[in-house]
Amino acid sequence: MIVIIGNGISGVTTARYIRKRCDEEILIISAESKFFFSRTALMYVYMGHMKFEHTQPYEPHFWEKNRIQLKQAKVEKVDTSSKKLHLDSGETISYTSLVLATGSKPNKFGWKGQDLQRVGGLYSKQDLEYVEKCSAGLKTAVIVGGGLIGIELAEMFLSRNIDVHFLVRESHFWDNVLPKRDAQMIMRHMDKHHGLNMHYSEELEEIVDNGNGEACAVITKSGERIECQFVGLTAGVSPNINFLKGAEVETDRGILVNRFMETNVKDVYAVGDCAQFKEPLPERRPIEQVWYTGKFMGETVAKTITGERTEYNPGHWFNSAKFFDVEYQTYGMVYNHLKDGQSEFVFEDKKNEVLLHFVFETDTMKFIGINNFGIRLRHQLFNEWLLQGATMETVLKNLKAANFDPEFYNKYEEAVIAQFNKEFNTNIVLEKSKWWQTLIAK
């Protein structure tokens, strides 16, 4: 039997693609929930836009139809020598192949008071239930950590008119990811939201106990005391691997794997947020904790387990997110600081909160990557340009074909090209033909 621990996107994709390729028995074990759900939709459950059952991409009958067994239980020990899993119930389960897809857990950095009541994150279904439980009568919340989960938690609280104080260690929001100009655009957008109080260059020192084991305030490293009734810890996540202590599986920050998602133990694999590549792909991090990489890892390991040993190859980097009302996409590599031999071009419409940040090779003008805010751009087209090594001229003159916004949205292509021509003394003209549409339709 093939056993998969974890029912997130990585684990479920693994099961689905194994089933496409073979008839071996499959079991998914998860302590969080019985059914797979969309983790990014948790905030919309809290905000009343959907019910939790609406976050499940598959109907309950899907699992039986595809002969994928589900078990809600916690794995306490992995015995690779006997190929057995020990559950918290005392039950043991044997496997022929084991896929570890246990995801992440919120970071805690030893803050005083971090384990008090009315302190939580937003990663799991249980986290959402706890935030909901603590929201009755909640007037002020403090969020620690300037990442995407923190933004989600802030938007959730603001939807219920709860004041939010946001502690961000860096001087600019998401400074370790976004270039300064991009971060400033998002910071201006966040300033517009009533009830969102941003504290930049500020860190958590202590969470104060009200005497009953509950958080009642935080004290920052600068000595400021902020009264609150809930503290959200959203300072990133780390691989969920504590259950492997004492096992023969090699770990570092995550579960160490090669490019085939194989661990050091035969028939044991790791995918998704918990996996750490011994040799990362060029220009990529050893741990890739985004939805699409987890999906690719699941597809990859399914092939390997079913006899077609396949190397992980996710293609060019991309990601997307939402900062309140501003949508964000990135294609290719745009670092928070330019590297040697790179140049940048930034177009911004502050009134309409639109920003396009291009990065390219200085000498050849080869396109390297783009961050775009407030405009939707086609992934397939940018991926093709990256594969072809397209120049900025190719990208800009065909920018209209890349725009994925509805027809009634404002268009910016001509203004973008005019500004680029002026700054870089070029004479690029917007392409009128539709030759890229054939590619898009494929």
C-alpha cells in the first residue's frame, strides 16, 4: 500500500497522479481534516463569503470513486526499518511506499508569552476555528510578521471592524521579497485602510499575560505597549517534521530530498512545504513553499513511484497573491535588490494603484522577470518569453497580448512603452497583430 501523510495540495496531487498510473492501494492520512481543502480560502470562510465545505475542491464521493482511502489521524512515529507507521490511537499501518507531505507550521521564535491563550496563527483549519472562537468581543488585534498570511489575517479582522496593529521587522513591507519601490506602493495602499496601524522597523519583545493565561497586550522591542485581545503570529512558516525525530530519514530545516523527491531511505519520499532539496535548482531556494511547486512535486513523485523515475522541473518561477484590493503576480526572478549586470524599468500609476516592475540584462536587454500589481498578465505568455530568452522589445511590443484584464479595465500598454522609450532611448512600437493568440489558445 502507498501511504501519503498529509492531505494538502502536494499529498492529494500525489494520490491523484498515482491513481492515474496504477491500481495499487492508496491511503492518505491527515491529522488536520479528513478532506482536502483550499488553504488560501480560509480567510473567506471567516469573512462570510463561503462556508468551509465550499473550500473542498472535490465532492466526498470523489475519493471512493477513485479508490483513495482517507484517514484522519496523527502519525506519531515512522519506523522505516519495518515500514510501519504508529498512530496516536495506537494503531499501526504498513506501507510499501511512503510519501511525506506534512506541510508547514507557523514559526515561533521563543517570545515570552507565545504559548498563551488568545495567541494564534492562520495556517490550519484548527487555526481558523481558534481565531473565530477568539473573535467574539474582540476590539484590537496585534499581528506579528509582515508576510502574506499576516495580510490575510489583517483583512479578516478589518472585515469585522477590529482594529489591527501590524508589527513589521523591516523598514518596508515584505522587504526580503519586494524591491523598495514595489513595497512602497503596497505600503501606500495599506495606509488607506481604516483600522490598520503599521509599525515598521518594530519587533515583538513580549506577549503580556492578563493573569489568566491569556494575552492582553504586547510589548515591542522599542518599549511600546499595545493593548489587545488577540495576537496573531505570522512570522513565516517552517517545515512540519517534528514527528520524524528518531527516524532514519535525514532532515535539516526540512526533509532532505534529491531532484527525484527521494529521501535517503528507500521507498520514502517527501514533497511540498516539508521537502528541502540537497541541491536546489539554479536561482531557486532549497525549500519552495508555494501552491504550484507543491503540485509539481506531487506529479513528479507519482511518476517515480509508479516506475517512471522523473526529475523535478517546475519551469520558471511564478507566484501570485493579493494585498487587500491589489492583485500581485511575479514571473521570472525579481529580487529585492538588483544583481550585477541587471537593469530595471518601473511604470507606476499611483492614482489607480498599478505598477509594473521589469528586470532585464543591461547589455542584451534580455527579459529576466516582472512584478506586476493591479494588472493581470498571462502566465503562459511570460513563461514562453522566459523560455525563449526574449528581449524587452519583444515583451513590450506584445504587452497588449499579455494583458488578461477584462475589456472594460483601463489599459496601460501605450503609456508603458512611451515611458520606456523615453528612459532608455529606444523606439519600440506596440504590436497590433494577434500572432500570440495562437500560443495562448493552445
